[in-house]
Amino acid sequence: MAADLLDRLPGGGVRRGLSTAVLPGLLIGAALGACSSSPAPVRPPVGAVGATQPAPAAPSSVPTTFGPGTTAAASPEPPATAAAPVGPCAGTAPPGRYDRVVWIWMENHTDVLASGAAAYERGVAAACGAGTNDADVGSPSLPNYLGATSGSTWGVGDDSGPGSHPIAADNLFRQVRAAGGTERSYEEAMPAPCTLGSTGRYAVKHNPAAYYVGGNDRAACESDDVPLAGAFAHDIAAGTLPMFSFVTPDLCDDTHDCGIGTGDAWLAQWLARVLDGPQYRDGRTAVFVVWDEPTPMAELVMAPSVVPGTTVTVRTDHYALLRTTEELLGLPLLGRAATAVDLRPLYHL
């Protein structure tokens, strides 16, 4: 379904002549209506000017391409008395500290935002912010997940399970708990909380909380590292997402074993719910979609304060993601996060 969204969305994508102040909301709204059964469509963002990519003002009528060789005029703007439309990102003033950060991890693609199969992801990039030069911090997968959550790969260079790589070091999950906050990992296809071995489409190498064994890490894993089915949808709808959410699709939905279109459809369902949820709309939640490897990769950054159409081309990495998350939540910096790039000024967070 996501693979043909470009032909059915007004404007046919993010690079076909629509004003960036109008197109992002059309893309997000169409994707939400096609792929998510619960949230209402997200409306177009308020026009705002960004430091990295200014958004021009929207004209009252814009030529719109619906398919090859077919054009039509977009609907006129609503009357001046109508409420101003607000999209997932609108360039509002960022809070001094965020209440929540959500990470969603995808896999093994460098060309997502250039792919016609990524209609929803390209729409998010246009509606919010995107980086095009993100770097991994190790290889294969596991070192990247450890580096992003603890500030070091700890010399790990394989994807073996927690029995081979127990990590006693401090980590983001423990930091959040120590600060009095809550953290939760949502693992798709995991059969039971904190499952320590891979099975089916669940890969423990993509579940970093299962590797930490210092302090109260193991007990916390057994209570806070949960199967995604049921729990994620409930917490979004109920407004009970924790201070830090780590979200892992299964080996197909994260595009490790399946194509870009499969991951795009998964994000159109789940990311759309997050962006339409009550906690995101309160203005104090930031959401990151990242890929583990290989360099260079895309990243998507969403918060109401992000200026629509922001594009970041400077080199960043998973340590930058850790640093930014710790700063957004008011936590001390771990390991190599202390010298990493700060994403906050780049994305107006």
C-alpha cells in the first residue's frame, strides 16, 4: 500500500513543485488515512522559516499532479476566519526540557529518502526534519545499538547474544530510571518480556536493554522490555508513553530482511499514531527514526518545534543521537556522547 502512495498523494512526492508549506501536511495526512486505522489525519503545518531550508508562503491555489499526465487545481485556502492548520512540525519555540523522547530503529539502508517506495518517510522528511549524512559507530548491528544507548561499543564487533556480551556499564535506560523517569522498550515479535535469545522475526541484537546487567538493569529489563503488540498501541492512545521509548520493528518491518516499502508501510501505521497521540501534541515530545548502518544513512526528526523542511547534511552519528536525547531529558552525557555533535540547534529542538 505504501509503495503506490506517491501516485495517489497530491504532488506525487516531495520534489514535484509543491510549496513546502503545503505539501508536507498533504503527504502526512494522506499516509495516515491510508495506513492507520485509529488516528485522524495530520493537517498541513503552519508556514515557518528554517535556518537550513526556508519554507515559502503557500499560494491560495497550487497545481497538483495526481498521476502521469493528469493535473488539477488544489482546493483554495480556508477562509481567514478558520483556525490555523497545524502539522506535526511547525517551528514553534522548543521547551527548555522535553518530557519524552521516542526512538524508532530501522535497518540496513542508505537510500531510503531517494526511494519511490518510501512515500511516507519522504513525506515526514518534508513535513519535519531529515538528516542525510548520519554515520554508524560500529559493525554489524549490535555495536551500534550499544553505542547509541551507552556511549561506547565496548569492543563488541559481532551480533552475539547477551550471554556473550553482558554489559555492566551505565546506559541510557538506567540513567532515565535513576532520574526518576520511566523507560520502556517495545520489541516487535518478541515472545515474552526481555527475551534473551533470537527467535522467528525477533532479533535480540536489536534489543540493547537485554545486554545490560549492572545495577538493576536485568530486573528492569524483565519489567520494562516488552513485546510491542498491544503495549505500544495502548501506551500511545492512553497517553502513557514513558520518558524514553525504544521501539524495534521485527526483522521484516525494520527492512533488515524486507524491502523499503515494507518499512515505510510499518512507519505509516505506527509513527503516524505517535504523531497524532496526545503526548506528542502537548509539544514536549521528540521522535527520532534512525537506521543502524551502513554509513551514510538518513534520520528523521520530529517535534512541534522542528521547522518543516529542515535538512541537515553535516556528519552526525549514533553518539550524537545519545547526546541530544540526554540533553533533551536533562541527563548527564555518557562516554562519547560528550564529544558528539549536538542535534538540538540543527533541528530547532
